Amino acid sequence: MAEVSNKQVILREYVTGFPKESDLYVNSTATIKLKLSEPGHEGSSRKLVLVKNLYLSCDPYQRLFMERIEGLSSQSTSSYTPGSPIYGYGVAKVLDSGHPDLKAGDLVWGTTYWEEYSRIPAPEGLIKIQHTDVPLSYYTGILGMPGLTAYVGFYEICSPKKGEHVFISAAAGAVGQLVGQFAKLMGCYVVGSAGSKEKVDLLKNELGFDEAFNYKEEADLNAAFKRYFPEGIDIYFENVGGKMLDAVLLNMRVHGRIAVCGMISQYNLDQAEGVTNLMHLVYKRIRLHGFSVRDHYHLHPKFMEFMLPYIRQGKIVYVEDIAAGLESGPRALVGLFKGLNFGKQVVDVSA
């Protein structure tokens, strides 16, 4: 059987400090057969699915996988392997399947490799796409992992009530932009932080936030929170950590809730920043809840029933930043940590 080219994005070596584009490289020499097995040799392919990748998701958590992670089980997280393709969430089309639940032509989303074609254990990590009246790229974001993260963190963990005061850091990102809109649908007062004037304008003028501010222009975050939340914060959706979290704790209300899905300010530090105001968890009886979306995929059908009508009716806006071609992958991924993306960063493999 003839082989075809299979371009890949490879991790060169484990990363310390801030990632660079040169930490990743594009391998243009790899090849792959577009059938799982030759006739008469099907046994080894019964649990595999061969897919053509269409869209790849750039997510901050991928930075953690670029360094050597020791002392954690595979159920927690695991490092990428230098010299091999990195992986993450994506949207793909099934070309050949050794699993009865998936067949050639099906569209799926889930964990795949950063390459043109991938062999993936099935059905582990793959969810069949049932609704194609929305852009397929949405399954890397609003209808995929980031969307479910926003839904679980806000509704299931924060238990919001109408009229509560909500703050979201990294609010223009894939998750934050949705949490803010969910909070507005609940009738909450919503403020978000972002890293540029353009992103602040997006939050206020297109996504419906009540207020937003550029954290880079705030010399005193505690003073900023007192300005935007004179009566305190009921819910904080945490994406940043460090100094941001420290200042938020000073401004939380009694019985406040904090959902922690990421701390992007800490990912590139050799020594994580300390948080000094943790006693406010006691003073104010604050619930601080870290979570991983992988524990909540059983809620995805419920989430889809909730989300699809809002998308179809135009009641939720979703902003994507799509990079063209697998060659653009390293720049797109590393750009997350420089704030270069405007909305959800996606790589269009077929472009």
C-alpha cells in the first residue's frame, strides 16, 4: 500500500522557562499508510482509528506537557516525548476504523496528534460529532473542551445566583469569554481582565461584559478591584493565578466561590509566585475549587443541549483566531503566552 506524506509538529527537547517557537519544529519527511492494515492482518488494528486532522486546538495547558513532569500518574498528566509529535484537542475525519462505534466518514473531536493524519486508540478520547450546522472549528472551543470547562466551572462548581458579582481573568480567552456570557445570561454583574485595549474593547462592546480592564495598566490590582467591585466579588473564575489571585482574595465576599481551571501566569516560571492572602479563605469562608474538565465529560450531552440553542439563536458570541496550515502551529501555540491570540486560537490543518 502506498504511503503519503504526514507533516508533524515535533517537540525538540524539554522546555524550561518561556517556550520559544524553536522548541517545536515541523517534520515534513514522515509518511503514513491511509489504511490501518493490509488485508489478512486486521487483528492489530481493531482498537485503532485512522483520522485526517482538520483543526487543532491551542491551549495553555500544553505548556505544562513541554517540560519533564515527575511524580504524577498518567491519570493526572504526562509529558510530551521529545522527538515525537505533540498532542492536544482537535477535530478530525475518520478515514478507517477498527472500532464498531466509528466508521469512515464520521467526524470526531477529542485528543489527537499534531500531524496531518493520526492513528488513535478508539473510542478513547474521541467523541462523534452529531451536529454539523455549526462551524466544525467550534468543537475545538465553544462546543469542545473549553466550552465544557466554562460550563462545568461556572454552573456546576460556582453555583451562581442572579445578581451576583463575577470576575473573570484572561476573559478574552477560549474559556473566559464564555464564562462572562454565561454570567450575563444569569443576570450577574460581570467584569473581566485582559492584556490589551483591543481585548478590553471586545469584552465590553461585543461580549456584553459590564466592565473590563487591562491588567498591564494597573499598578495596584487591589485598587482596581475596589474600583470595579466596591461591594466585593462573589465568584472568581481563575485562569491566571499569582498576583491576580492574591489581589482577588482581598476583595472576595463572604461565602464567595473560586473555580480554578488554570494559572497561565505561572506556567513559564522556574519558581512559582507565592500567594500571601490565603487566610482570607478562612475569614470569608471562601470555597476554592480546582478542577479538570476530564472528570466531567459525562456532562457533555447535557452541555450540548444547553449550548446549541444559544449558538443557533445568536445569543452567545464566540471569537476565534485561526492560523492557516500546520506550519503555523508552533507560532500559534507559543503566541498564547505572549497574548498574541485574539479569541480562541485554532490551527486549520487543511489550509
